Amino acid sequence: MSRSLVAARGFLERLEARGGRQGAALAREFRDLCAAAATRAGELSTRAGSQPENVRKNRYKDVVPYDQTRVILSLLQEEGHGDYINGNFIRGADGSLAYIATQGPLPHTLLDFWRLIWEFGVKVILMACGETEDGRKKCECYWAQEQKPLKIGFFCITLTKEAWLNADIILRTLHVTFQKESRSVHQLQYMSWPDHGVPSNPDHMLAMVEEARRLQESGPGPLCVHCSAGCGRTGVLCAVDYVRQLLLSQAIPPDFSLFHMVLEMRQQRPAAVQTEEQYRFLYHTVVQMFSSALQALDLHSQNLKENCAPLSEDTLSLWTAPALPAKRRPAGRVLRSISVPGAPSLSMADTYAVVQKRGPRADTGAGPREHRAAETPLYSQVPPRAQRPGAHAEDTRAAPPGRVPANQNPAGPDAYEDVANGAQTVGLGFNQRIARPKGPRDPPAEWTRV
């Protein structure tokens, strides 16, 4: 088991020892979180969001971005547009600026919202609210409807695709054009997440962040995450994706703590994971992710033990052993093994391998054995009788000396192919035709000289 999963198991054990995610310990922990976040917030400033020209750009007067991490816009400043938007960067599991947590756009901040999307190369937007909730406007519609392009300042947005990812989430693909350049931006909207509340279970939210990462394709741009205020539901989504990235990269630290992770996020975006109910839901989701990963590991280990565990390390090494290299035949010797490949052979359908019978040697002098073996090869190859030139004429002639007499009925079960005296030019084939033995017989004496 990896150290990351050991840390995940330790997290679950510590939580269980404290009474589980429904215990009173989490209520006390959330109160401590809020107190610690308030203390640290005193060290942070919100001057930009408090400027008179920017106050009207805040949807809620008590949710103002910290100056230390706020998103600063530079696109279209030459047109007289300021650099302010109510949004903050939040660092991800790898330390990069992985998320932009922002509020739902107001009618007069729609252009600023698209300036943000374009300038920072956002490919995926996660929206955790409806346009209207409980009769109150929560977010301005910043995307196009079907066959109704939307023009916002210098941006033209058209809807190219809209489909339900599951019962709660809509996936939209938007075509965005700015100054003759076009991009695709994907939006995932969670339709039934109540304000200050939580979903009934984490399954659809996990599907949402998984789909977001698939659409992101490991691109360099951050995910843009927003709800109405850009803190409570937005913080939960950022935290869930953060933990999921830790799990996938096997980087869960031994002392992993949701308390410290959310506290760190709250130093980057005010009120991230805003309510106790949201905090408990975050625990619920993380427990489900860790438990699923550990169950998958246990199942994998069980399958290895029952079905495919190697008997020994030597057995495992056979699975990855490199192929045997081709060996050259030693001079003067017959290579007895057929496991080593030779030169490329003819097609099996077009050739047969036969044993070359050796006649008496005319030269009885004391020459090198290697030279004598090379003169009369042990094996030869011939094509089928029907494919040789002059096959019919050959059948009518007497068999030359040194050849095996050919059976005049080649289709019969006892048929033999003629054996040529030519030198072997290619490797040994395996589609050989062998006659049915006529009876006991000794092999020629020449065959024993190897």
C-alpha cells in the first residue's frame, strides 16, 4: 500500500475515533475553524474591493476579496475598464493557481467576468447555483441560449452544445469570440444545490469535478468556480477537487487535515466552505473518496492472491524477460534447437522443408569438417509440385540419381515431394509434408553424421 493510502486510512481511523462525521467533535472543529480564520483575516486587507468605484461590483457587501490573492484584470484597461473583479485565486494541490473563486456576475459585471475568462485562459467554469433561488436573483445569465448568440462588449458567445451530465448537472459548450480569435469554454452548472445547504449525496458533485478535469485536459488555465457569493458552495467544490487531486497524485500527507486545508483556503478567499453543514458534507465526500480508493485496493490485492499472483520472483521476471536474440549457427555443427529464429522463410503455403539425404562423398581427402558440411546442407526447401515450372513434364521423366522417387499420385496420403540438391538459402520452414511410414526401417547412415 502506498504512503498516500496509508495516510488516507489514518485519516478515516482518526475521524472514527472522534465519533465520525456526525459527531459533536466536528461542530467544535468548525467553530475553531471560524475563529482561527477570523484571527488571520485581521492580517489581510480588502482595500481594492472597498474603493467607491468598486463597491457596486460586489454582490454582497460582506464578501470582499482579499488584496493579497485577488484577481487583477489587465485586458481592456486601455478602453477605460478597471482591474477589479470580486474574485480570488486559490492554490491547488500542486501549489499552482488552480482555481479562481468568484461571485456570480451582476448585470454590470458581465464584461468583467468574460475579461477574466479570456485573460486567464479558463477552459472550464463550475457553477454551483441557479440564476434564481427562492425568488431572488443569484446570478446573471452570462451564457448564450440555443440559437440566440449573446454579445457582451467585445465578446460574442454562442451555444454549441447543451446536455444533462446527470440528473443535477447541465453541461454546456460555448463558442467565444474576441477580436477575431475564438475559443471553446465549457460550463458545468449544478442545478439543485440549495443556498447555504448541501446536496443529498456527493455522487453527482464528484461526477461534476471529474468531468471538469476531463474537459480541462491538464491544461495550464485555472478552473473558474462560482456560486452566488463565491464562497460557501464554491469553497466546497474547490476543496473536493483539491483532495481528489491529492488522491490521484498519491500525495496525501501523513498528517492530512481538512481543518488546516480549509483554513488555508479561507486565507485566500473569504468564507470558503461557509457553513457547518457544508463542512460536514465536505467530510462526507472525502470519506467516500478515501473509502472507495481503499476498497478498490483491497479488491485488487484479493484478485492478485486468488488469480494472478506469481509463484515467485523468478516467475514474475519471466513476464517481462526480453526476447532471446538470434544466434549464429556454429561452424561444423547442427543447431538442434528450433526455438531460435533463423533467416526469414518462405510463406508456409508455398514451400516445404525436407531432409536432404547425402550421397557418398567423392572427396575423401582430409579437408576441414566445416567446409564439407557447408557443401552438402542437411536441409533443403522445395515449392509444392503444382507450383514448380515444368511440373507436368518432370513427372514423365525418370527420377535423376540422388532424388527420392516421386509418387505419381501427389494427392494421396503417402505422397512425397521431390528433394532438390540445391543449397539451402533461407531458414527452416515448418509446413512440411511427411508420408505415412510403410513399416519399420532404419534411417540412412548419413543422417547420424551431425
